[in-house]
Amino acid sequence: MKKIIYFFLFCLPLLCFSQEKNDIFLSEANGNPTYYRISRPNSDCPVLLRVDEKTKWISFSNHESGDTLKNNVFLGEAKTIHLEMRIHKDSLRYYRYSVIKNDSVYLVDDAIPRKINFKWPKGSDFPEYFTMSLGDYNVVGKKIVVKIYKLPQKFKVNTIVIYNQPLLPPKVLTKSLFLESINTKGLSVSEITKMMIKRGRESFFLKRQPLNEGETITISDSIKLMSIGIENTGVNFIYKVKITRYGSDYPEETVLTTSDWDNSYISVDAEYFKKPGNYMVTIAPELRSLDIPRGASLTLPLTSFNFIVIDKRAKLFTAKELFLISIIIGGFVGLISVLILNNRKKRAATQLAQKSQEKEIAKLQLESVRSQLNPHFLFNALAGIQNLMNKNEIDNANRYLTKFARLTRNVLDHQDLISLTAEKMLLDDYLQMEQLRFGFQYNISASPDLDVENIEIPAMLLQPFLENAVKYGVAEKGSNGQIEINFIKVDADLILSITDNGTGFDTAKNYDGLGLALSKNRISLLNSIYKETPFMLDIQSGGNGTTVKITLTQWL
Amino acid sequence: MRTILVDDEAANLENLKILLAKYCPEIKVVACATTIEEAFAQVKLHHPDLLFLDIQMGKTTGFDLLKQLTEKTFEVVFVTAYDHYGIQAVKFAALDYLLKPVDPEELKAAVEKAKIRIKNKIDGDQLNFLLSQIKKSEATIPKIALPQQHEIRYVSVDDIVRCVADNTYTFFFLSNGDKILISKPLKEYADLLKPQGFVRAHQSHLVNPKFVKSWLKEDGGTLLMTNGDKIPVSKPNREMVKEVLGK
């Protein structure tokens, strides 16, 4: 090994002939381009690599388990690479090399290195050696495989894989826990793992249970291992799994080795996560012998997920915990005495909290009721605008379209309260649109002693009743239809009323589709919020028409 | 008035152009732009008096254009379809905006207002104020622009003690004793300041809880402010006020 390093270092100063000034991967010692040895140290075919100035980073020595003559090189955004090797002049004819692009195209097929770059003179460090070029290759977005051997050892093939593709964050496809079932009793984890590999992943020996992000696991002896499956990137061996436990004192880290990946799966023995705590599993590429030009940086993509482990089994207290507990108990005694002293105040606060919770629920229900009121009128209104467009009444179409937009916005905006002025405007918008269809007359008025600009009422309170008045009251009466809306102040009460001169209906009967049930429901919900100022609904209906009166008691 | 229209949808531009031609003949549309870059170039070229500016434009916003333009020698009317955050920011800066589809009446009013502002040359630097507000994180205490006849005051929300309605006007009482009259209804400021913690104690009163000293039982409920003012609490609001102040 040492020998090779020396070899490498010594040849650098002598490589001036191929110097490229714009090369960014320069040797620290002399400013010449760096040549990376990319064949394995135990190989007898020393292959060197030089990258171009476009290259952002290089990781030139990554080994996989299994093949001791294989090396993986990762390049960041290189454009072209140059390959060469140093061979004694007498053994030139024994070398054979192939260069394969993207696992499919042979750029060089079992050729003898022929192009001499440099002959080492007698007095040099490597007399009688030739530097042979193995060629320059465009590597943009490519994977290049170099295979090289020296006769007669035809089967001792050195493989160098050069990846010049972006590193992707590992994609976790599955994560599951494997629990012991009856069949695995008495077997060790390694025996179980072997069996799983042999019999397929969904082995019936272990019970599979998916693990969700952030899930809390109660650890027990029956949990044997965690299995993580990632998408096969072809270079899964560079992805390292790191398990970090954030316990009560200091974070603990466990890094699993690459050889643990089986196809695209890794099994993590339960030993690694049996302690209670918050766990984070990180999967990230780990590149060996990384070279990055000064000032540049490389961020490796990573994926992570979390889970929590708790221990159900009762534990004996440590001295530290006992101390903490005594403090807590002491605190509790103090707290209780304070509580007793402030009992009344507390109780009131609890009631208030409960009340506000009830109110919150009522508000939510109110919200859903209001969205149910979202009127079918919208589509009729659109049809009305369509009609105006078809009649070429562009000004009117514009006017009604903006009214329609204002009404829609009001439904979407979910405002709790709305001023009487704004309510009046919306009712006016609505009635004008309906007037377009039915031709009735209407009037909206407010008593002069009402501060309409500043008094607020719940939004969409009158709308459903007004819809009924139009639909079931005046729609069929044409221009004889009449609707009257009044906002009246009586002492501290605010009375909102809608009167139509339609044919009326029986208030005792439950009319489906009248939207009355919804509106009543809404008023009772409002009453659970405004307890001190109840809303009262009064509907009078007869042959001469219908009056809906909503009284907001003590509102003003 | 030389005007540039900016909207990422060509149909909206055309629409606005037609409406302006019909209802606001004094407006001369010198250019239209559908992207921020285009708008930037057109503004540099034409030096318009007025800009109709869409807020949401794909991944960018109309605010991005304003950020790029260092010299803002024009008035802006924002145009938006439905954008709570954007409108809120515009309201805080007391700038003008229109909602899509554009109401011809509102369009006329907006142009009228812009005309007056251009004539009076009110340089409130409101656009820069708007941008500075957008940049800030939510944790910082926002400021609000209070437009008066001849000047615009930028007041920290924390310095507002209370607001009182006077029909369609609103009085602002500030912590330094100043009293400012603004020609906008209280409701508008209630909507802006409630998310900042303000409480509508009464139909005519909006209160900053930071300046409430105590709750008096007189008249069924009254708030005593730190400066000695007494604010009535109306019945429907009583529980809500207690809840907010209890926190």
C-alpha cells in the first residue's frame, strides 16, 4: 500500500507535460493536475484518472463488498475524463482493456494500450516505463466501466466504474418491523435473517408490521428487527444508514455498514433501537476519498424518518430520578395548597375554559351550517348573467357579474360579523339579481336611530330567509310581488324583519327544502354563543304573505 | 393619466382596458405587461402616472415588481381575485385595491382617488412602507398607515390605545396622547387589528388590551384604560371581552 502511495506521489512532479492551466483539481505540491489512482491497490493494472475543469468534485475510491478488484468512482458534473496507465515496456503486449458506456456500448473492446504519452528516461524514477493513454471520454450524464487485465491472468479482471450522474436522495419505499411469531422461537436474529433471505421477504416466519413516520413503538422482546427498503439506485452500497437516539442525556449514533444492504433492503437488529428515546434514521450517501476544490462544497442528498421507542416495563428509579420525583412531589404539595387558596378563582377559570370550548364547537358547527347554506341561487344567478350576455346587454351583465362576485366572496370569506351597511348592500345585491329574473319590487330600510355603519350582526343571518321569501313568496307573482326588509331599533333590541306578499305557508309543518330547519339550527347555535343576548325567531305566515322576524335582544 | 396594466392573464388585461376606455376616458393605457420582467421594462420606458398591478402572478407577486423598482414615481391600484394575505398587507399600508371581476363603479372611484393623489402629490412613501411590512416576519409588531388629508402617519400597532367610531369616520387615540381622525369606518380597522389582539368592546369602540387597566362593574361592564378613559362594553361582547382579557 505504502509503495503505491509513494509511487503516486513521486510521479506527480514528473507529469508536467500534460499540464492544463485551467484544471481546478491541482496538486497542492506543484500546481499540476492531479492524477487519481482508480484501480484497487492489490491490482497489477495501475489505472490513473484525470478530470477536467468542469468537474465539481471527485470521490475516487469506493469499494463494494464481494469484488476485491472492483472500484467505484463518483464524479460531480465532469465533462471529459482522461485515463492512462504506466506499463513496463516489456509487458506492454500483455494488457487488455475495455471501456463500456452506460452498460451497453463498447467504446473500446478488449484492446491493447497502444498510444504512448510519455517514455520515462533512463535516469528517471521509472526507467523503462511507458505512460500509455487509455483515451479521453465524454462522460456527461454517463456511467463508464473500465475493465482491464494482464495476461495470462485472463480471469483476474479489474473493474472500475465511473459514475458521472447526479446523486439522488435515497427513496424509502418500505419501513417495517418484524415481530417474532411462533415459528421463530429460539432462533437468533442472524438465523432469522438467513431464513428470510431464503424464503422471501414476506416470510411467514416473522410477522410484518408497517412502521409509520413518527410512530411510537412499545419495545418488547418479540420485536426482532426493522427492515428498510429503498429504491434500487444501482449504487445502493454507498448509502449508509445512521440511527441516532436522542435519549435523556446525550445522542447516540449507530452507523450500519454497507454490506448490510441485501438487494435494496437493510435489516436493523432490534438491539439498535431497544432503548427508549426519540430515534432518527438517516440514509445518506457516504463517499470515500472525496476531493473538492478549495472554497467549493458538496451537499449530499439525504432522507430521514423518525420513530419513538417507549418502554412499557416498569423501572426502578435511579437516585437522580428519585431526587426529581421528590422535587415534583414537593412542588405538588405546594401547588395544591395554592390551589386550595385560589379554589374559587380556579373553578371560575375552568368554567370559562369549558365555556370557551363549547363556544369553539358551536362556532365550528356554525361554520358548517353556513357552508350548507351556500345557495343554489349561485347557479341561477350565473344563468341570469348568461342571459344578459346573450341579449348583448353588456353593461347589465357587468353590473350583475360584480354583484354576483361580491355575494360569492361573502360566502367564501367566512366572516363572523358584518356591519348593517354591508349586510344591506349584500341583500340589495342579491335582490337585484333575483329581480332580474322575477321582476318583483322591494325595499330595504333601517331606522334612522341605528348606527348602521358600526352595528354588526352575524353574517348570512337573513340571506336564507330572504331566499325563501323570493322563491316561495314572490317568485310567481311577477311585478306584483313585494318584499320589505326592515332594521328596527326597539329599546336595546335590534329587530330584523322580512315581509313578502306571497301566498304563505303553514308554519307548523316542516317544509323540506325551505332551508328553515337549517336556519333554525343556526339560530340555536348562535344562541349558545351569545347566551346573554338571545336571538328570537318568529315566523308569521298567512294567505296575504309571510313575515320573518329575528329579534336580537339586548344587542344594542 | 399615463397608465400601465400588469396582470399575468391577457384576458384580464383586455377586460380592464375595455372598462377603462368606457368608464375612465382620462386614462391613457400606454402599455400592458403579463410578466414582472416585461412590466419592469415598460415602467422604465414609459414612466407612467398610474399602475394597475395584479398581486398574484403565477409564482411571483406584484410586490416583487415594486421591490425591483427603486424609484416609485407612480400611484398603484392593486388588482386581485382572492388573496387574503396580499389584501391585508395593502390595507395596512392604506393603499387602494380592486377585486376581480372589476366593478365599473369601484373602478371609477379608484381612478378618481388616484387622480386626487397625483394632483396633490401626496408622497407618503406608502409603497416602500408596504414592502417593508411584507418583508417582516409575523413575530414583529406591524405598523399601520393612517392616511390624513395632507400626510400619512405610520403608527406601530402597539402605540394605538383605542379606536372610536364616528359614523363612517374613526378616531385613533395613541399612547402619546395624539388623537387622529381617519375617514374610514371602524369596521375596516377592526378587521385589520383584531388579528393583532384588539377587542371590539362595543359597536363604536375598538380597544388594545395592552392598555386596559381593569374591568369595572359599573353600567354592566366598563373597561378602565391606563390613561383613565372608560370604555363601555356592550352586552353581546361582554363574554368575548372577558375571555380575551382573561388570557
